[in-house]
Amino acid sequence: MAYVAAQWAREPRAPDWVENGDARLRQMTQALNSKQHKERWKYSKVQPVLDLIAAPAAAPAYSPLPEGISEIIYPNTQNTAPLGPDWENAPEATACLFYQPCVHVLEVEGNIESPLLIQHHARSLPLVIRLKANASLDLQETMLQDDEQQVQTLWIELETGARLVHSRNIFSKGQHWQYLRVNVGRDASYALHNHSSGARLRRQDVHICCTQPGANAEICSASLVDKANHLDQQIVLEHSAPHTNSRQTFHAIGNSGARVTFNGRIHIHKDCGGTDATLANKNLSLGTGAVINTKPELEIYTDDVKCAHGATVGQLDDDHLFYCSSRGIPAEVARNLLSEAFLKTCIRGPLADDAHAELQSQFKAQDHA
């Protein structure tokens, strides 16, 4: 079958703050159809996402901003750049900056005691959250479940000594693409708690970079993909400085007819000794016809590192099911209990109770399907 080139839904227009905008647009278009990009989108159709990001967007709904958080709106007509985009590796996210009229920036100073609550609806305007030196914040993101088409792009920057706990609950069922880029500075710490279900199309692109010594990043993710639903997680954890640490744990369940894809890469740059990084992806295949693709990767260009990665795809343990049966637990109840326990290992953070309740309700719905 001949390859059909990906195309922008409409021609993006570079904001005034982008130097050499026409050249940047050509660079983005080349990246969009590069061999590397086609490999990254092997298990998801990129064209529906390109159509989504070209549509008008609205600002996400914030809780009242706590004292210490200020909002700045950068219109595309001004010359000051709100961030530095990744032209080569994230052409879709960069195109969002080109299509939308402005970028919202939240600047955080000090220890913010109240959580920052963000609720997304449909397509959200590009958002940047910048934590100043030694700032700390609890960030909680949720998405309205009745929106059929959703897009979110989020850039996070942690300066020296900053701390961010970031929680996400994502259970809508339509078409959804989500991009997250995090730069973790010197002695800064970032933790992501990601809870999601499958959807007609759900694609999560996450790129976290430990840019200075002492940076620490953690991801813990639990996902349930039901019936003919789809989940594609593309994760890059990049270590571009020595003496940095990262931990990644992903658990996913694919029920009958589900399509689950995980591609996780640890990238350790040259002269980045003292790095300690781990990645674990575990999957349960339940029912019949589930397709699970998992590909953990290591890309290491230096010595003196501790690094480990692994992936498993399996089914519920017959011995565990037999044990439950011997205690009088019906087979379907036992399957649900064991499956919930598998996911609950990775359900953490401030939104954990809501996530567990939602996933538990999906297990019950399967019983009556």
C-alpha cells in the first residue's frame, strides 16, 4: 500500500514571535512526514489529530488562581516568545501554537498550598506553566467526559529546586490527543500521576527532560481500555545532564477488542554519568481479540549509569483465580478484583479516589455488557 503523506488541515501561520516563520513551517512539514515521525505514529492515524488541532480552541477553566500564581496571555501578534518549541520532534504541538491566537502562561512563585484545578473542554488553548526557583505546586487536570473531540497541549518548566505533583484523570470516549512537555531543572522534582481509559482515539505524547544535575522525574500510570477502544502512549524520558533520576511505571488492561500501544524511551545523553533510570510496562490482556503493542527502549551514550527497562503482556494468574474460587468468590467477581488490584498499584496522587471509582464503575459495566 502506498504511503499517503500527512497534511495540515489548513496552512499554519507562524506567530510574530517566531523568527524565520516560513523556514520553521517548512521544517515542521518535513518533520511531519519524516521516517521517524511515521514510526512514532505507527499505531494511530495522524490525520484525525491534524484535523482536530486546526479547529478553534478555548482557554481551560481554572479554579480561582491561588495567591502566588499569575496569568499572562501572549498573543501571537507580539514579539516576545512564551516558550521554545520542539520543531523536529513535536510538529503537531508546534502547529497548535501556529493555529491558535494566543498562549496562556501561568507563573508560579513560592509554596502554593491550595491545588491548582484545571478542567479542559473540547480543544484547549496552548498552556505553559512555569514554576520559579523553589516553588511548589499540586496541579490537577480533568477533562469533561461529554466532549467528543479534545486537544490539550501543555508545556511545564521547573526552575531550580521547584516541586510539582501533577495528576490527570482522562476518561472521555471520543477523539483525544494530548501533548505534554516538561523541563526539570537543577534539584527540581516532577511527579506525574496519569489515569486514563481508552477512547475511539486516544493518543498521549509525553516528553520529560531532566536538564540539570539533581533533577528527578517520576511517572505512574494506570489505564483501562475496553472493547474496540484505543490508547496510544508515546513516552520519552530524556536525561541531558549528569546525576539525574527517573522512575516510570505503567500498568494497562486491554479487554476484548481493545488496542493498546506503549512506546517508552529512556534517552541518556553523552557525559551524563551518575544517571539512574528505570522503566516498567505491564499489561493484562483480558477476553479475546485484544491487541497490545509494547516497546520499551534504552538509548544510552555514556558510562557510569544505572538503567533498567522491561515489559510484560500476560493474563490473570490461574492460581490466583483458583484461590479466590476456593474462598467462595464467583469467577467474574474474582477477575474484577484481581484486575482492579493490578491497576490500583499505579493509581496514586490527589485524584486517586476519583480515578479508582471511575475505573471500578467501568469494570461493573463490563459485567452487564
